[in-house]
Amino acid sequence: MSDFDPKIVAFCCDQSGYPAADMAGNLKLKVPQNVEIVRVPCAGRIETIYLLRALEKGADGVLIFGCYEENCQFLRGNFRAKSRLSYASQILEKIGLEKERLEFCHLATNCGVKFVETLQQKSEALKRLGPNPAKIA
Amino acid sequence: MIKAEQKPVDEILKYLEPYNKILLAGCGACVTVCHAGGEKEVSLLASTLRMARQKIGKPLEVIEATPTRQCEPEFALELSERVANVEAVVSISCGVGVQTVVRHFLKTPIFPGVNTTFLGETMVHGVWEERCQACGNCVLEKTGGICPIARCAKQLFNGPCGGSSKGKCEIKRETDCAWQLIYDRLKALGQLHKMEEIIPAKRWGVESRDSGPRRIVREDLKV
């Protein structure tokens, strides 16, 4: 599957992930092509169903870019997102999907390089996993 | 309120093997509060089932619905049109809701998607504990408001047993001894004399369900 270009949905917290993505753009860093960024006011806004629905509707992997621990403007949004991601991972395992398709990345506004590196690593990891066999779209 | 837990996905998928189009029906009451069968859980389970079936090359169409209360005929009947267009229904309401749907849609297979577990209290968000077994004759007045039927592993009416140790139950060490709680509560209320009162054996056959399913009839409410 050398021509497989994994589709990644990246949920980006408005306080960290999204400004980091912005920075990556300003620095003209090379972001994997098949990435769809979903801007959210806080990682805590991301419901478990968003993660499943992303996979169901065509993503091969999902990343959440949220704030560092103790750095959430809404105090516990990043922890909530991690709990929900963990719950979604358990659901994936129950139906035989790789939990590695979901990942949380802590960063801050000035982490443009980390943002891109994480996406690149995810894209490579997903190439090794292969296409998501449960996508319906 | 009634507490429930979702059944293993494998079990639900097994029920649905012969079907290609189903209705997944939640309930907006008790199972919403305990996050087992509300609108959110309907979405999650529907997505899970669709992906699981897609993965094995046997797509499943899932229609989602969450009536306000599945255990009331008025609300259950709101599902009529949708039930008519599917091959089977998975209800993630409690066992009462499942049976209400069964009573109204006799020709469609209805499967339970949750295990109805107990009548309980929310301790903190995400943690529920059993508090009532609907035994039919409440004794909370005699026991300081702590139920020995629901909270004592041995359902003792005149406890504690000899197994209570440091306030914990011998059956499950992490569980508080109900009779220790009753003693502490009665002491705090200055009503320790109630511990000396013998509570007569429960008439399970008359008060509870040992003589079959119970029924309440209120003539003034009938229409």
C-alpha cells in the first residue's frame, strides 16, 4: 500500500492546537496533505462520538491537539478529552480496530514544530496500520 | 433511579447477525442519567455497531431514536413508524422499556442492549451504588434511613451479623456494613433504642415479588 495516504482528522483546541497549527503555517512547515483540522474552543468540547464518527466517516486516524496538563483555560478540558479518547479506544478494541488510530498530543501555542512532527509521525504510523477497515464513507 | 450497563458489544452483534437494518432505541429517563442508554449512548453504540459490521463486510443500517420515556406507551408508540421500517430493534432502555416496546410491536424482534442492574444513587459523576430493591414494604423508618435489604449482603433485618469488621462487610471488604451505618445513624439521631426493636421477618410472598409480578391500580387515575 505504498500509495496509501492516510486521512487524519485533527481536533485542535483554540488555546493551543489551533495557534500551533497557525504557527506551523507561518513557518511554512510541511504538513501531511490529507489532514482535516477541526477547530474546537477547548479539547473538553470533544465528545467521544466525535472520535468514532470521524473514523466512521472516512478518517484513518484521529489526533487531538490539546493543552499541556495544568494549562487548560477551562481547568479540566484536556483531562476530559483524554478520558473520552481512552473510552473511544476501548470501544475500538472491542470491535477489533487498532486503538493506535486515536491519539492525544499535548502542546502549547508556540509548538508549531511539534504539531507538524506529530502529524507526520501519525501519518507514518497509519501507513503501517493500513486503511481503516470500518470507514463507511 | 434505575441503573443499567451496556451489554458487551459482541453479544449485541450476535443478536443482530441475521439483520441488515435496525432501530436502536434509547430512553430519555433513568438510563440517560446513568449514561447507559440516553441519546449520547445511542449515537455511540450505533456508530460502534455500524463500524463493526462494516469491518466484516456486512454493513448494518442503524436508525437512531431516543423517546422521552420508553416505559410509557405514549412515548413508546412514537417509534411506530420507525419500527415498521426495520427488521429488528435494539432497545437500550431498562428492561421495563424493552417490554413496553415488545408489548406494542409484537411482530418485530426486540433485543435488549443493556443489563438493567439496580435502583441506585449517584455517588459522584460516573459512580453509582445500589440503594433500593423495591421490596414492597419500606423499613427505612426503623433503620435510620439506611436500607438493610439493599445494602446488607445478607439482607438482615436485625443485624449486624458476626462478620462485620471495622465497619466493613465480610462479603466485600470495600463495602460499608449496612448495620454499622444504621447504628451510626441512629446514634447520631439519639434513637439507639430502635436497635432493640425486633423487626419481624419480611413477608416476601405478600409484600414482594415471590407471588409473581406486582401491580398497582389507582382507580382515580384511570381514564
